[in-house]
Amino acid sequence: MDEHAFVLERQHFRHLLAALQERGYQTIGPTVREGAIVYDVIESDTDLPVGWGDIQDEGSYQLMQRAEAALFGYTLSPQSWKRFLHPPDVRLWQAHRTDGTFSITPAADEIPRCAFIGVRACELHAIAILDRVFLDGAFVDPIYQRRRAHTFIVAVNCGQASGTCFCASMQTGPAVDSGFDLALTEVIDAERHYFVVNVGTEGGAEVLNALPHREASAEEIAAAAQIVAATAEQMGRSLETANLKATLYNRSEDPLWDEVAERCLTCGNCTLVCPTCFCTTVTDVTDLSGAVAERRRQWDSCFTMEFSYIHGGSVRYTPKARYRQWMTHKLASWIDQFGVSGCVGCGRCITWCPVGIDITDMARRLQTADQPLGEAR
Amino acid sequence: MTTKTNAERNPKLAVWKFASCDGCQLSLLDCEDELLAVAGAVEIAYFPEATRAVVRGPYDLSLVEGSITTPHDVERIKRIRKQSKTLITIGACATAGGIQALRNFTEVDDLTAAVYATPAYIDTLAKSMPIADHVFVDFELRGCPINKDQLLEVISAFLHGRKPNTPTYSVCMECKRRGTVCVMVAAHTPCLGPVTHAGCDALCPAYNRGCFGCFGPMETPNTAALSAWWRRLGVADPQLMRAFRSFNAGAEAFRKESEAHEHADH
Ligand code: SF4
Ligand code: SF4
Ligand code: SF4
């Protein structure tokens, strides 16, 4: 942890939200809704899930009342920040037919400046992956770019891992390392409740300077470091990444894929909750008169039939081919494509799979399967 | 404005009813704001629910609601097919036999004997069947009832000669896009969403209810795997059988799954 850390007392936390709002940011953070802690617009610290935690396991999520009144005592929300940076449904343009010709109106894209409150280490890595996908190279995605450019990030070091977390295996957490404006560690001991704050950017420093704060003591910094270190020991899941890419390529015909396909519903939930899955489909619609047409872009999933539809039919017509495509892309071919794994170990696909299919379990079974490995690619 | 020549006249639309509750046809009348646009784009030639005026066939587009349940229905749908350039079935009755397909799981004679004073007067078929069992159907629009936005989409697509955007994937896709917290995972409420065809915009989960399967089986429904998970949630065979045996009881995937729980002993 940075030696230059600061302390923000719990009772001053509301000033952080206010300072961001004064700077024109819409503050988006955790709040309790529909029996879960979701990310949504929050106005004040009373909107935060004070004292709430969660219990997560395969196919199961439960809210839990914690002993202390922590603001960030939960682990991960059902959906990721992807929702705000890469929205599930956007209109791209509209066309109007007039006098035998037509004109195209680009969609008005009103983008609020968003401050994300409570971004975890794995989620920062996921945003970094989306940055590569959408901002690197010749084809920049303007929708993502506009949203990302205005984002202020308040990260939070995890004080608690869930039953489906495995960021430690993926080296994406639980400690926040980069990609934030401000990073907080929530410390609650017998007498005090405060945040140890690290500054990541000048913008972060400017906001911090507007709040009541002071330099952190060596003890406070050590207390924060100790909390994150303890979280690393709580991982509910693990994934052995050494040789995993080769295993997936070599075992593409393993009977284990048939087994998982017997359980998989091809519902697509895992892909939509994954913070790095970015696929979309584009749909053209017309009105009844044919005077107005529009093009929309929506989240898609490699688990749908239409996803691999080319003239004559779907290429991946079996559920087996679709599950294999997803897992192999996520953990192997993503590395060839983008230089990093597509998985940050957040565990959402495990928790939110309605039948509890566990990507780490599948990986382990492939890794320990009886058949000898072929030549690694 | 001159009067339209025969070539540029609006397509003739007919709406037909078989064994059904009228709910799907009413979705068309329920289009309120868009109804004038519909009336402007097509000539409503036969739609007894809306107008008594009848224009003779042939028809460019026939929307058919309801299932085939009598020998008379069989003859009638064949005549309608002959008079229709495009025939689109709307709703669970027309696409899967509807709730009345519950008769398919029992002896119809027992039912007529129980319901009618003089069963001999009743001329009915043993099964309630989808329209596509009897004639060629150009497109099936799912739902109990259908979603009016999807109906407008199907009519627009027909008018402009394009494929309708009515995705065949799961309700979960709509549920996640909408941002609803999954009721099966977070509340352990049994939900048919993962095996059900999209189209309702995941209405029930948004109101904290499990999906009832109104739109019938999705493109690749793994009903057995979902049932196995429902058992873990404490759902026993009789309830499992009933869950799959409702508005879309006659749809193949749901029929088979309900039968698997009918005499299962666990
Ligand atoms: S694959 Fe699963 S665990 Fe990995 S980042 Fe995606 S949702 Fe999280
Ligand atoms: S792995 Fe789970 S969430 Fe993903 S498609 Fe299969 S059943 Fe759905
Ligand atoms: S609530 Fe039902 S429809 Fe929604 S994601 Fe969960 S299982 Fe799917």
C-alpha cells in the first residue's frame, strides 16, 4: 500500500458523495434493491447498504445482516459496471423517409458524468479489459469511449470475499492496484470506523482536498493492509491458470463438455453478468408506415442460436459447442486476442447461473481428466 | 391524392379465431396509439372482433388465433389457408394448442361426459392442436397473450418484406438486460425463464415472480436440467408436472417434461 495514505472518518463519508455531486457527477453505487445489493444512482450515504453483506455460492445469493455497520461489507453486485459503460440497449441512429429520399439522425446520446462508488479490484481489471476491447486499435467504440472518458472511480479494497470469488487466482485482487481516482479501505475496530484513502489521480487528489481528511498513521495503513491480506485468504473458489490455455485447446473434444451441456440451460445469464463479455447484436426495425427506421444495439450472448447464425443455420447448434466456445474464449483464446485472460475471477457467472454451473470446477475437471494431454499449442 | 390503383392498394388483413379466449386479438385493438397507423397501412378486411364489415378474400395477411379442436375447425382452417397469401398464427392456443390442450393428457369422452348433459351432441377431436398441425404456417408469434409490440413488429416486418425481430432465446436475456435481480438465484423462487421463449420483456421476474412460461419453449430448452434444479429448491414432481402443463402444455418440450413428472416416483 502507498505510504502516502490519508484518513477519511466514517462520519465524513457523505462529504465525498456531495463533493462529487457538486462537481457534476451522478453518483452510482451500491444500494439494496430486490433482495440484493445492486449498483444504482445513490444520493446520500443513507442509500448505501449500511450493515448489509451477502452470501454467495453456485446458483445462490442471499443478503445477510452484518454485525457492524460497514458501508462496503458486501462483496459483488449481481451485475457489473459494464451496464453503465456498455449499456444493454442503445439506439444507434434513426432514418426518416421524406420525399423519396431519407435522412439519418444519429441518436442523441445524453451521457451523465458518472462517479462509480465502490469499484472492487476485479472490477477495475474488468474495466481495463473493456478499455482494450473498445478503445485500443483501429476501431474505437464511441459509445463506450464517451462514457468512459467521464468516469470518476472510487475504488474499495475488499474486506470480505464471497463463496464464489477467485480474484487471488487471477491476480486481479483483492487489493486495488491501479485504475482508480481514489481507493478506500474500510476499517472498523472497537472504537473507530474510518477509511484509509489512497490517491490515484490528480482528480482524486482534488476531490480529497475538498473533504475533511488527514494523513494516515503507520498503524492505520497497517490495519488497512491487514484487512486486504485477510480477504485474500477467504477466496471461496480458486482456478489454476498455469497451462490452462493449453488444457482447453487440447481437450476440446473431452467428454466433460457433454456432461456440462447436459446441465447448461443455454440461458445466457453467465455472459450477461460477466464484467468482460462485450458481445452485442444489431437490430433494424421499421415502423408500420415505413417512414421511420432505426438501428438498435443490444447485449447478445454466445449462448443464443442466432449468435452463430450464418447463411443456412447456426454454426454452434449444440449447447456443448456454445458452452465450450464461451469458456474457451474466456480463459484461452482471449489471451491470444487481447493479451490477457478474459476472466477476472469475480465469480458472477457461478453465483448467477440459475443451475449453479461453476467455471472453476469445469476447469479443474478438465485439468485433472484422465486422458494424457496432447501437444500444447 | 389520387385513388390507389390495384397494385398499390393496402394489403388486406384478416383476423380469424378458433378455440381461444380472444385475448390475442384484443392485443391488436389494445394497440391504441398505433391502431390508426395499422388501419392506414392495411385494409382491415375481416376482423369480427373490431368491425362487422366483411371484405371477401383472398387476403394478403391472415392472423389466426386459437387452436384446432373440432372436425369443423379442420375444414375451416384449410379454407382460410387457401384464401391467405401469408398466414401467421398468434398466441399459445394457435402455436401450441393452448390451455385447452390439457385435454390431450386425458380421455376427451370422459370430459364431455362430465361437462355436457348430452355428450352425444358434442362433435370434438381428441386433442387440441396448433394450427401448424393442419396447414402450413408462415410465422408463429408466441405468448399467452401475445405482446402487442411484438404483434406490431410482425405486421411491420410483413409489410416491409423483412424478417420479424422476435428473438427465440430465453427470457433470462431480457431479464438481465432489464437489470432485474434473478429471483431464482436471490429468492430461490422457481422460475421457468431459462427454458422459456423471450417476448414479454421478463415481466414476472420484474415483479418478483418466477416466469410462468407464457411464451412456450425457447430455442434449445433444457427442461430436464431446470427441473433437476427446481427439485433442489424443494419443488416436487406434481408441481413440476403442473408448471410445465399450463398455457403451453402441448408444446413438445413442455409436454415431454410434464410427462416425465407425471408418474415419476421420487
Ligand atoms: S468468467 Fe465468470 S468469474 Fe470470470 S470474470 Fe466473467 S463472470 Fe467473473
Ligand atoms: S452456464 Fe449457466 S448461466 Fe451460462 S448459459 Fe449455461 S445455464 Fe445459463
Ligand atoms: S429471474 Fe428467471 S428469467 Fe430472470 S434471470 Fe432468473 S431464471 Fe432467468
